[in-house]
Amino acid sequence: MGIRTGQQYLDKLNSMTPQVMIDGEMVAGNIAEHPSFANVARTYARLFDMQHEPQHAAALTYVSPTSGDTVSASFLIPRTREDLAHRRAATRTWAEYSNGFLGRTGDYMNSALTALAASEKWFAQVDPMFGENIRNYYEYCRENDLLATHTLIPPQANRSVSGSEQLGGQLSARVVEERKDGIVVRGARMLATIAPIADELLVFPSTILRGTPEDAPYSYAFAVPNDAEGVRYLCRTSLYHGGSRHDEPLASRFEETDAVVVFHDVFIPNERIFMLGHPELCNVFYSETGAAALMTHQVVTRTIAKSEFYLGLASEIADSIGIDGFQHIQEDLAELIQTVEIGKALMTAAEAEAALNDDGVMLPKWSTLNAARNWYPKVAQRFPQIIRKFSASGLMALPGEADVAGEARPDIDLYLQAKTLTGPERVRLFKLAFDASVSSFSGRQALYEYFFFGDPVRMAGALVSSYDRGPVRARVRDFLARED
């Protein structure tokens, strides 16, 4: 089959029957038509269509090594630096379309599946079946251009104890029965972004297991169809409030619903299980397979696009109201420029120092990407702050699109004009600034980026423990010993 069109994606989505709870309503069909999901579903459909467009196809696709069909470049196993550049070009094409505001485009989890499939032997060390399963599943998703999301951590009922101990072990999703043909899973997981509009749900290890026998039921990796029997999604209220593209320019396009996943005795057949038990292996699931490197390669590419968007937005605001000559404004613009260029430099360095792993996969340098993923969540918090500073009270009294087109138009023309913009143009720009810095959509974006890879404090600890500081410490000791 190969790459799908947007309409094929929407048709399949509407044919599925996931159990989705939102605002007191059970939605069990025609998901792509529901007001809470329709706009973002159509945005994702646009991404699928881009794969077929001549100006994007070279970046977004490649030829399947098994079927000969055209498939998504996010499934390309990188064997060379040129392959890494191809993957980056694909991610950048989608990221620039969404300006980095879509955090769960298909290339994110496809990157994970690509690395995992190339690490077939790592899975086979437990059971040859697991190695075959991950390879077959990767090829199934690649050849059918499926959109997958994932769920990673237990609900935060009592973070002072491990997931296996919360509510007596009854809270977190766990294996409650092992059969000859598969397993049965019961409990909850979070946080499944875009779950209602995905084809597949990947349930991967949380990597914070203690490695004790009690953790074995919580140690697994498997995949389920989005509408598997017994899977239910508890969604938060949409942060899109029904406004037009003019009034909610970001939320009306890019509002990705987040959900808690509840497993009501869900049966997972053997062919969809990639790991079972072995908490010690689940704890290194991402690092030893290269999945962390390819996933972060995608994320850093996306966040560069997002940084560029905020630099562009801040520059447009500053120019439009004549504040671009003020030094305190230039200082903030310089900060945004630095953020863009540091992100690009880290990506360049990671690719320049890429190396083949034991499976022959060309992985970007992990320590550089790890630094990038520890750095960005903090600097990204400055983006909405800078936009609010530049816009100030201009964000506080913005008429809507209906006013621009109605009887208020003469007042808008006269009183809301800017140095370089008409009144309606200024309103439209500042509506975008509002949605990028003040709205509930922007608040969720800031929170999402801050905790994207987990608790920043825990991530910093992991960075310190994994980084080889031996050579630089040796230099210090050598210097102290010198007598010249």
C-alpha cells in the first residue's frame, strides 16, 4: 500500500470504534467528525497529503526495501549520514508546516519503531519471537503508513512509591494473566497524546522500574489497535474553544488531545508483544536499542522549527509597533536568535559525529542530543514570556473576527492600526501572539515542552550519570600535577 492520502487516513479513522470519553460523552465512532477532534484530524490528514506532493515527496518518502512501494521517510533505517539528513529533512518539512506545535506527528513514534526494529537481536536475546515481532510490526506500520502514539507512565496517584506499589498495585497497567496465545492487561497509563485520532497505541516501558520481582507484571512492551476491545481513553477538555482560524489560529489547527488510557482486561496476542518481564531490560529499552537517539533527533528538529517561529513572531510584533529599536527588545530578540542557532548547532554536531552502532545503524551522537533535550525545555519557557512582553496590553483587548467584519470596522481601522499594519492586520497578528503566549493552548504547550522527556531534575541527574567526565577530570588532575 505505501503512503496514504489524507482522505484515506480520515476514512480509516472514522471506521474505527475507540472508546473515547470527553466532556461526559462517550464517542465510539466517526472520531474525525467530532468537534473536539475534527480540526486536528484534518491537520494530520494534511501531513499525509504532503507526502504525495512533488515539492515535498523527495524529503518525506523513500522506496520500501521489501514492497517497492513509496513509504514514509520516518521509517528509513539510517545506515549513512546522508540517511540521517534525509530523516531530518522529512521531520523538518512537517515541523515547518505546524511550526513545531504538533508534538506527536507520526515521525516521532516511527523513529522509535525504526530503531527498535533494527535492534531485532536485542529483543531476541529474551525470546526469538520478540525479535521477529518487532521487525514484523515495524514493517506492518511502514507498509500501511499507520499513525501511532504511545503511553509511558503510571497515573500520578502517589509518586512517593513505585508504580507497582500505588494503590496496592492495582493502579498502573499490569499483566494480570499470561496465556499461551498472549497476555491480559489491566490498569491505567498516561499520557497518550492524540490517542483518539491514532491508528495504533504503543505501550512501552516507563524505564523507572526497580528491577525487583514485584516489577515483572509492569515490565512489557506491546502494541494494540486504537480501538482494541477493553481500551478506553479519558480525554481532557479540548483547549480549542470553537473560534475561527482568525481568532484561534494555533488551537484551531494544532490542538492535540491528551488522554489517560484505561485497560479493562485487554487481550494482547503474542505477535504484538515485544518484551515481557525482564525489568532490567525495560529500564534500558531506549538507550540500548538506539530508540532514544532517533526519537530525540526528531524532537530537536521539531523544536528548532518552533524556536524559529517564535523568533519570527517576536520580530513581526516588534517591527509592527515600532519597538524594534529599543535595546531591551533587541536583547530579547538576540536571546531568541541564540536559541535558534544553538539548536541548529547541536543538531549539526550530533549528525557530524554520528557513528554506526553494533546493528549497523547510523545514530547521531547521543551525548549531544542528550544535552539538547536537557537544554530546550528550560529555554522554551522564555518564548511566551517574550511575546507577552513585546505585546503587553495589546493582548488584552482584541476584537474578534466578527468585529473586524462588522460595524466596529471603522474604529478598528482608526484606533487599532500599527506602525506598519492596518487595524485588521494588527488584530490578526496579535491574535496569533495571544494564542502563542496567553491562551490555554499556549499554556499547555509550555507545560508539554517542559516535561516532554520527563522531570527535568531527574533528566539532569541521568545526564550527569551517563556523561563521561573522566577525560576532563584527568586534565584537571594533570594540570595540578604540572610543575612547568
